Amino acid sequence: MSDSDGTSPGTDEPPAADEPPTTDVPPATDETGPVEPTASAESLLLTYAAPFLGVVLIAVGLPLAIVGGYVVVQDGVGLCGEPTLTATPADEYEGALTTIETLPAEDLSAAEREALEEAIDSPLQEGTVAGELSNRETLLEGAIVEYEGARYYVQIASLNSCLEVAPLLFPIGAIAIIVGILGVLTPPIYRKMAGFEERMRNGRTE
């Protein structure tokens, strides 16, 4: 046999190894999950600090708004400014009023006289001084007043003084309450806004 019938040495090549099939891998996209307050600083601020501050503002704002509102309306609805006095027949004290000062009925102001008449006719023996209180100090201590032939022990029962605070407390309290409510609602509002933003982002990428 001649050498031409065989294969030449060194010309044989080993069979190629099976190569795994190639697949198309999509490029990685830089997508993030829903924007949630999960970062440490952000989570503490939105989840705890904002609602706590809101509760504090509401707790402070409520009494301020109540007091400020009362100051605004107290004069208009007659809640203060008109003292009340009592008129008790002197005979009921059985001589215990011998050291009490006597106040002539002529020295009473018109408002005091009307209050005295109201107290005499009232079953509660009380009358309201709707006007000038000219004998304030004397009636605070109590005095004997002879009126229409009868003697009465007359004394101021209550001054009904008006509360004196700055009327600005009402708007300050109202603003504090509104800001406090917003603080309490911050976490759910933030999460809803974050979810809406994420849905919009996903809609643009599809």
C-alpha cells in the first residue's frame, strides 16, 4: 500500500467540543423598587418624628384655641363682666350684723339698685349688676342696706371677671392643630405619593 492511501500524520484534528447554545441576555436595567420610607433616617423622621410632633402640636393647640375662642366671645354672649349680689333679710342673722357697715340706699347706683330689687324679688336672692358698680369695695365686704322699710344684708356674690388673655391665642391654636394633623397624616400621605410615583415610572418604562 502506498502512503497516498492513508492520511498524512499530523493532519487529523480532534472533533470540536460541543459548545453550549447562546442565549440573548437583555442588558441589565437600573430599576429600583417602590419608593418607600425604608432608609434609616427617612424612616425615623416620617414614621415616628413627624407623627409625634403632630400629636404634641394638637395637644398644645387645643387649649390655646379653646381659651382664645372663649376670650373672643365672652363679652358678646354675656359670660362675664356683670357681678351678681345677694340680698338677705337682716332678721335672718339674729343680731349677728351689728358690726356690719350700713350703706344708705341713696348711695347705690342705678345698676346696683336694680340688682337689689331683682335679688329681693328672686327666690334665689340674687341679682345681676348690669352697669356701674360704684360701691364695689363696700359690697365686697357686705353691708346693711335699708330699702323700702326693710333691712337687707347685701353682698357681692361673684364678680364674674372677664378672662384677660391675648385674643391671638385662638388663631395660634388653630394653626397648631392644623399643622399637627398634617404631621400625623405624613406617613400615609408619603406612602401614597411614593406608590403613585412608582406606578407612573413603571408606566413610562413599559
